[in-house]
Amino acid sequence: MTIWEAAILGLVQGLTEFLPVSSSGHLTLLQAMFGIEEQGLLFSVLLHFGTLISVFICFWRDIVEMIREFFYLLRDIARGKANPNKTPMRRQMLMVVIATVPMIAAVFVNDVIENLFTSPLLVGFMLLITATLLTVTDLHGFGRKDASTASWRDALIIGVMQLVAIVPGISRSGTVLTGGALRGFSRGFAVKFAFIMSIPVILGANIFSVADAIREGLDPALIMPCIVGVLVATLAGIAAIKFMNMLVKRRNFRPFVVYCALAGVITIGASLLF
């Protein structure tokens, strides 16, 4: 793998992880179209780590407060005074936990999902579904719920919708935003919750790969491409998060609807013709 290929993969991973266009779908198409492959499991893990860093950078205040509330909750439980609704940030922390629970099911279908990553035709159809979900979000609009008023049921339903996004071509961020809109989340809270929810998802997706990645090792020739890939993924992730925050507050998702629809149709056509 060259440094340029690593930079391209890092850019695609960083942007599409947070923009509602499906990172898994784009990486599948990139590999199929240009023959660029992720050289080694460790490189894949590191790219995801780069996007994780971008979330921590953009939402470090929320993350620190959520960690603090986690330990405060443990203290309250030990004192027999547990109150999950004590603060909005505690509720947000617990909502992230609840929303992550449905992802446990992904462990049992992991082998099936991995086989889907070799099908550009499937990705094309799933991109059309992503376009449909974003259209639903625009038509429905957002509500006023935030961390203090959203319910545990809201978190669980959004978690189930996130589970659907393990299929390549269906955007995780787009699906979660659709779920947030349908459950009446405010625009700002829907975006923040969607991105913070990615922390346990990205960590969980890589936990099962870390041992194999370490065992596989890293070719010394890939050290510099790995560094470049992680750096580009982190910077692209930060840019994507800031852009999404700005977009949701000021505009609709129409550009992404058009993009996903066109990408889906072109991918389906190319897969059937070639």
C-alpha cells in the first residue's frame, strides 16, 4: 500500500463515517472500483481509531461529563440512592448505553455481514434506502426533545435502527438521525447523540479484531501509510462532524439524498452491466 492509497482510505473513512452516506458502502465500492484494498486488519483498526479520536476531540466536554456521571452513579448505587434522572448528562450517558444494547445482536451475524461487503450491487440498493431514510427525515422534521426529556424507549428504538446500519450502504449516522427525528429529538441533540453513540459502536467493532490484528502484526513498510491514514481519518472526521453540525442547524439533507440516490443507481447499473 502506498501513502497515497492510505490517505485516500483515511479520507473516505473519516468523511463517510459521520456524513450520512455509509462509510462501509463507500469502502466496499472503492475497493471494487479501483482495486484499493485495506492492507491488513491492523490498518483497518487504526483507521477506525482515527475516527474515534475525532469524536473525542469534538465532544470532549460531553464525554468527560458522561464519564464523571458514570462514576457518580456507581457511588450513588453504593449508597443506595441511585437516581438515573439526577442530571441531563447522566440521562444522556445511560441513553447511549441503552442504545448500544441492540448492537450485541451484530456479534451473532458477523460472518453473514462480512460476506455482504463483497457485493457492490447490494451496496447500490442500500444507498437507495439511505436516500429514502434521509427524505423521511426532511419530511418529518425534528422536535424539541433533549437529554432531559428523551425517554429510555427513544434510546432503545434508535439503537435498533442503528443495528440495521451494519449492512453496507445503509448510513449509521443517517439512520440514527432519522430515528432521532421520528422520536422528536431536537436538531442539535439528534446530531450530538448520533455521534456520541458511535463511540461504543466503533470500540465494539474493533475489540473483536484487536487480538487478531496484533497477532497479524504490521509490516514495517506500512508504518508510514498507517500514520498517514490515521491522521487523515482524524482530520476528515473532525471536518465531517463540524459540517454536519452546521448543516443540520441551517439546511436539509437534500444534497445527501441526491448523492445517495445517484450513487445507488449508478452502482446498480454498473454492477448489472459489468
